Amino acid sequence: MSKTMTRFHRIKDLPSTHLLGTGTPMCAGCGGLQALHEIYDILGERTVFVNAAGCMTLLSVYPFTPFRGSWLYTAMASAPAGAQGVRDALDILLQQRRMPATEDLQVVVLTGDGAAYGMGLSATSAAIERGLDFLYIVYDNEGYGNTGQQYSGATPHAARTATSRTGQGFRGRKKDLFEIWVAHRPAYAATVIGAEPLDLARKVEQAMAIRGPKLLLALAPCPTGWDFDPRLTVDIGRLAVRTGIWPLKEYVDGEVLHTKTPRPRRPVEEYLRLQGRFSHLFEPQREEGLLAELQADVDAYWAAAD
Amino acid sequence: MTRELLTGNGAAAWGARLARVDYVPAFPITPQTEIIESLANWIDAGEMPGRLVTLESEHSMLTAAGAAASTGVRVFSATSSQGLLYAMEMLYTVAGWRAPFVLINVSRGLSAPITLEPDHNDVLAARDSGFLQIHCANCQEVLDSVLMAYRLAEDHRVRQPVLVNLDGFYLSFTREPVSVPGPAAVDAFLPRFDSESIALRASAPESQAVAVLGGGPYSYFRYQTHLALLNGLSAYDQIAAEFADLFGRQWPAVEAYRCDDAQIVFLMIGSFATKARAAVDQLRAAGQSVGLLRPRLLRPFPEQAMRQHLLGKRAVAVIDQNLSLGKGGILFTEVASALYGKPDAPLLVSFIGGLGGRDITPEEFFEIARLADQAAARGEAPAPRLLYTDDELREMHKLQTLAHVERNSLRDKA
């Protein structure tokens, strides 16, 4: 991304008024809501959020909504198909001059990782393949959070969840949704995190300037699911980036670029030890083998990236 | 108006074309595919405006259909059988959105075992979804019903999706002469869709399909949707009367054939009812007073009309081309609930037939009439009966013998 093109150079360039209403039923310290706030400030109200079943389905509960724009809840598996229907209908109305261009909306899918990494993947893949002009926002809290944090396709190795409570935690490995998107050659794909608002703002800005399928994959620190004090959301978010566990990157014009390279990288341990879901790596004794394995995964990623 | 030889699928596609549908989310499945192929070819050739998009599943197809209808365009879609079931979550969902559009189902028996030929377990699985249901018996009726279905779906009193059903193979691939009305005549009956308040627009933000907390609001919205479907009864009658005025064809909610003075009445839906109709003529010729009642509208259920036609009859034979496993015929229980406790209710006799496209022969209709008459004389309904002949059972036993031989020969080789 060309930094000279952006209107976001410093934190004070970020919008100072906030569009998303307060008083939602999201948990205190929700990293997903933090990212959504920041994204919505830039996207604006000429949007329709097409939602897949997840925590954020509870943002709009009759008769309240925090959105100034529009909203359509669909189901867990098919929000991208809902986006397809809305986009196609708007295009038809524009084409037939049944609606002025000023009435047009940006179509945005809002989904958690449960749908994005699993049930909704087929509908997402097909929407990308059809070249649908939409923005796909994932708030990734690495588990089925709305039902009490059972492991999902997004759960990292060794994390304890409601369905991997004992032993060394989750045996599987986090699926690489960013690379799955990139394999489809979409218009745009980026990872973001609420704790890095300037990087996030530039990516939203960039995505809005491009037509086609666009991904914003936001790691969403989750106090209830990851078991940490809500005041630590921003710290954990920053550590996710600085330890290199959550690489901030974007795919544009056929290339993946890292937008923030942590140098020097902090030990992964610093990120892990703040979260109850990884406490079994430190208590009652340090699991040196697992800790080394998790550090090695991150080292290998950056060795390949550099 | 032109008269053409059209398959049921062709008639459905012509209905959509004449309705000037804006948007067709599609997914192929036998025996429906010809419908979306026809529309795709017309759109590609510039013979009809509109946009067709192939989704990756029926679940997504129904989501896109509901979303587009909720944005304010006229939507058409079609499926069959497994596809309808795959989309089932979204059938209930988009009906709750009050999204008005038309969906064709080309009936086909459900898996397992997997098969291609028709019965009505697929469409009846959608019975409680909030879609209105119109059931067709011939190709002309398919075309006409699509046009009427849009009027019904978009009617202010209703505003719900409508399902138009035709039977796979027997209608989908059968050519019949169909009168195709001219565009001007159709436009006079079915004006362009004015979605009014149903819209997603920048100047008028709208939250659709939001969650509710607690049973109070949930019950309210669910019951309101139920009332909207019930409004469909009078709306349908008015629309059908208008259609008859303009096009000269009568499609009442419940079609009665030689019923007025009948003692025994066959009750059936779909294309197999035409077999019952032929049997009625033969039985009449033999001096028996038999008639046929064919509900076209199943949701909303035209209870009053059913009572008007059936109270005072000697016996009614309900022939279900479906099977609620562990209970019996679905139509039978629906008819029974409409007549129970009413004075002069006829004796009801239940038959299951035509599963997976299995034929129902004239002789079987004669036997059904005889059994219904007998039951009325006794004053007691016999147990529900599956239409299945000794010959069929013998053929089935042959297949089983073959299966055993095949299995044993595999074992011998191993």
C-alpha cells in the first residue's frame, strides 16, 4: 500500500467521532467490538451489514441497533450468499434506474471465526470466485465464542477451550484463512487487529477503494473465551503483533506484504502467559516442549516471510 | 397469446419470463434443471432482461433469493427434493423475513434410498415454513400459477414467499399444449413489483431480520406471520377471480370435479390427481357417484372450502403421495383436522400411493372407491393401506434374491 495515498498518517488522523452506538450486549473488553468500532468509523453508514450467526448477531436485538446504516441477519452458513443477493438487487435497481446512485450501499459481511473458518467457507469461496463486490469482516476470537468457546477451525494449537479442557489443550492447528482467501486471488485481503488502529484504518481505506471480494481478518482478543481481565484486551492485541503470532499483512495486486514487521520480536511466551487458556503451559510446571514448539512455529513463519 | 407444446419445466420458465423477474439465484438439480437452463439461455440471448446467478448450494440460493427480495427486486428460483431440504433452514428464515418471491419445487422422492421420481415428501417437509404452497396438476396450471403466485406473494395482506409445486417427470418432462399469454395481458394482471417499504437504501437505514429476546416478541412475530398466511385465503380467491376474468381459466383454491352429487370423493394433490379424474369418469360411466377434490392451495389450508365440499358426503378416500414415517398420510391428517367434530362429516379412508413415482392404476382407483363405500356401510374406517400389488412384491422379492446372490458371489470370490 502506498502510504502517501492514505489520509491516515498519525493516530490523530483517525476519526474522532464514533458511529457505532454504545450499550451493546457484547462482553466488556471484546476485541471484536473494538475492531468493528474502528472499521465502522471509516466505512460509514452507507453500508448494509449482512451478518452470520455469532456473538455479533446480538448487536441488533429488536428494537435496538448500534448501526446507523442497515443490517440483515442471515444464518450461520450463508452470509456471503445474502451479500450476493443484496449486491445483485442493488445493481439491478441501479441499472434499471429504479434507484439513484446516491441510494447505493456498500455490502459488508460480518462473521465470526466459527462461520468463517468452517460452516461458511463454501459460501465464502463461491462469493470470491464470482467476484462479488463485498467486504468480508471476520472477528476471529479463535473458538465458538457465543456458545462458550468450544474449539473451532480457528483455535490455535495448545489452547484450552470448553471442548479441549484438559491435557495439552487443543491438538489441532489454526487454519490459515488468510492464505485460503489469497489462493482465490481476491481483490484484497488483510489481517488487522483493533490494538493497531492506524494499520487497520489504512487497510479499511484501501479495501474501500477496490471493487471485488475483500477480506478484513481481525484477531479478536476475547476476555471470556481466552480467560483474561478485560482491561488487557489492548495489551494482548499489541503483544499478538509484537510477538509475531498475528502478522499484520495485506494481499494486493497479487502480492502479500507485511504492513508491520515486529523487530525485535518479543518471545511468544509474553503473549501466552496473559491468557488463562494457555496457563497449563506455565502451571503447575513449564511445558518447555510445547512452548518451544509454539515459538518455533512463529520463528519459521517469519523466517519464510523475511 | 400463443399456444405451444411445453413441458412443466418450460411452463414454469415461461411463467418467470412473463412475470418479468429481475433476479434468478439458481442451482441445478434433477428434475428441475431445465427451468434454470431455459432462463439462463433467454437472459444470455437478450430475450429477457434479468440476472441469473448460480450459487454453490440451495442453502445459499435461498439466502440470496430472500436477501434480494428484501432489497426490493422481483425474485424467482427453483429446486427439487434434496435441494429443498438442503435449503430448509433458509426456507423458514426468509419466510420470517416476510420476503415476497416465488420458488418452484419440482417434486422428487427423498433420500434414502436416493431416487429421481416424484412424491410429495419434499414439498410437504416445507409445509410449516411460512411459504404459501400451490400444487399443480398440469402444465398450463404451472404457468398460470407462477403468475398468480407473484400477485399473492406481493399482496399487501400477505407479503410472504410462495412455493409452486409440480411433479418431477410426470409434469416436468411431459409436453402439453399450453396457452402462453402475451406480455401486455400479463402486465395488466401482474404489474411491476413495487416493493415500497421492503428495501435497503442509503437514505432509509433498515435493520431486517434482527434477533428477539424472549418468547413475547417471538410469539408476536410468528403469529403475525401466521395471520399473513391466513390472509392469503381471501387474497387468493380474489386473485384467482381476476385471473379467470382476464384469461378465462379457473384455478380455485380447491378444485372440485363431479363432486356436487358425489357419494364417494377421492382427495388428491398434484399431477396424479389427473389419474383420479379419469377414474371418476369411468366410475360415473359405470353408474357410481364418485367425485374428485383437489386442493391447489395447501398453505394456507383452505379449510372452509374443504368443509363446503366434503360435509355430507358418504366417504372420502384421501390418497397421499407421501408418507410421514411412523404416522401415515400427511394430507389425511390435514383433512381429518378440518372435518373433525363437524356435523355430517364423512368417513375418512387413508391410502398411500405413488411413492417415488410408482403409478396408480385405474383398477386401484376402482378398488379404493369400493373400499371407501364398504367402510361407510360399516361405519368404520379401515387401517391405512399402501397401494402395492402382489406382482410388485414378487418383483421386489426377485431383486432381493439377486442381491443375495450377488453378495454371496462376492463372498465366494473373497
